[in-house]
Amino acid sequence: MQRHFYICDDIDELKLVTAELESHGFTKPQIHLISKSKGTHHLDTFMPVKDEIFSSLLRGEYGLLIALLVIVGVAILSYLLAFTLFLMVWCAVSTIVLFFVVIMKPDSSLIINTRNNVNPELIKEEVESGKYVLLVELGSRQVRELKKVVVKHPDLKIAGNHEVFLG
């Protein structure tokens, strides 16, 4: 799924764009007009979410502490289960490898990847200044139709897009 953000200061222009999008196969739930009167809280529901708490907890100084606690826990469990020293070492090593492969991997999760070039602060500033945001949610097959409509309206300023896809 993709979300394309456009900014315009003419509501009539945006209503015309909305009508054209609907005539090109877009449905009403895919098209959102956001204005100052609706409030920017509505805009927050469409912005990409970062896993800041998860990232900051498991990366950096706390990540090392969590890894050490898990390794010590696995070693104690191995000892209590009467594993040999060889098996205890392999349990600790495999725990370290799993921790770094699964938990300490780069920004995206195992299943969902995102591409994002949206600046939420800039969009909120534009809305607060009285401009309107047109948000269009679309599938990969609808990109061409969106471009056909947008190219006819030079007053639309591209504010960015956000793409979520299974990886």
C-alpha cells in the first residue's frame, strides 16, 4: 500500500482532483482531505510510525545489558538441566547469534518493510497555515492513474509518500 501526500491552498482545486480520482477508479475511503478545521490529530493517524521505544531499548547500552541477561539466563538454565560444558557453550553462542540476527537487525521488522519520505512536521505546519492536504491511499496498480490526474493540476505540491510492503 502506498500513501501519497499533496498540499494545496485551493479547496475547490482539491475537490476537482477528488472527483477526477473517483472517475479513474479510486474509492472514497482511499481519498482524504485534511484541513485546519478537521485538526492535525486526524493527520497523525496516517503518518508512518517509527518503533522508537523498541529501537532505543534494544539498541545502544540497554541492548547489551539485555543480551547479557539473556545469555546468563540460558547458561543457568543449561546448568540446571545438567548439560555438559560443551552444550552450555553452544547454547550461549546460539543465543548470541539469535539475539543479533533477530533483535539487533536494522530498522525494519522481519515481515514489513517501509519506504518513507514524508516529513510530518512540514505537513502539519502547512495545515496550520491554512493549506489543505490531499492524502491518497493506493495499491501499486493505481500509481499510473494517480499520476495521470496529478499532472493535470500544477497547483498540487508533492509533500511526500509512504510505502508499506511485505518483504
